[in-house]
Amino acid sequence: MSLVQYLVFGGVSIVVAVLSAFVVLVFNPVVTFSMVFAAPAVRWFDRMPPLHGWSGIGPAMKIGALWPLTLAPLHYLNFQVLEWSNWGYFGLFCAASWLIAFFVMLAGSSELDLSKRPTGRLARSYRKLRRKSRDGSAERWPEWKRRMTFEWGGKLSGMMRELGERIGAAHFTESKTVRLMGAPDEIEAKDGARRLIYFWEGKGLYLYFTIQDGKVAESKWYTG
């Protein structure tokens, strides 16, 4: 294609972008499939993708307006630079549409409800925040972020409570509990059982798991 043809192609893409942004109110297969396939990646960051209802209309319109604008640049990249086939162009288009959907939905996402997070992923997030709360790396964070994360009622305590409830209800083995929660701050023997203790505020407030016969019999909070 010549330069003039690419300019015309780009002009037509702009018109298609405007139309595509409003077609999503009815049905736009490119937008629909891009959002569906990008949603799991957004959830990986513990965020709730705006897929349904009114919260999904704005992101869908943005995606609908953006993907047509990639047609001309990707055509030039595929056929003039990379010299790939039509399938290469299709692959580039799918990848670009997915990336657009991912970043638009990530920007418009909300924090995923703790109760809806898979246990393994929730535990990884907890261990990461627990480590940051102790190694000083969070000192560089803004004050508001530290408060929302590390004060009681914040993100870390919420994760700790949720994991305590799940592990206690599922009666996980001691080894699995340690894999999920990380190494306990203390281990004590009491009434013929072992307790894995995880401090919140030292010995004045902590979560503990009572281990009997190699499994969690119960999980409780202790307040001194």
C-alpha cells in the first residue's frame, strides 16, 4: 500500500472507531471477546474487572474506540516491516486488542473482594505484605497507603482474618498452613496441642492455629 492509501486507511479507521464505541451498546464481538479473554489477567492482580452492568459500559466504549485505531499501524508493521502473512496480521491484531482491553479494564477495576480470592493467591499476597511490614520496605510508601494497608481494619489484617477463617474451617495440615501463612512468629505447646502463633501487635494481639494430630483443629484470635 502507498502512503496515500495508508492515510485513507487511517481516516476510515477513525470513523470506524467512533462507530465502534457506540456499537458496544448493542454488540461488538471484538470488544466482547477482548474483554472476556483479558479479564483473567486483571483478576491475577487481585482486581475485579469491570465486565458487567453499568460499570462495564465505559471501559467497553473506550476499547471499542481504540481497537480500530490499530488497524493501519499494524498493517504497516505486518506487511511492510515484518513481511508476515495475513495470519501474522490477525495475530498482531488479536494481541493488540487484548492489550488494550487489559489496560483499560485494569485502570477501571476495583479491588477484588477478599472472600472471592483463591486461597493460594490470597496467601501469597498476605505473605508479601507481611514481609513488607517487617523489613521496612513499606516506609517509602505514602502515609495514607501505609495506614490503609497496615493499620487494624486495613488490607493486611483483612487478609489475616480471612485466611484464619478458611484454614480453621478446612482443617488444613500443619505443613500446608505454614506454606500458606509463612513461618509462625512463635510455636507453643498447650493442653497437649501445638499452637502456631502469628503476631499482629506482638503478644497483645495475635492469630493462632491449634494443631492436633497434624491438622488445624481451630483458629482463633488472642487479645491480651
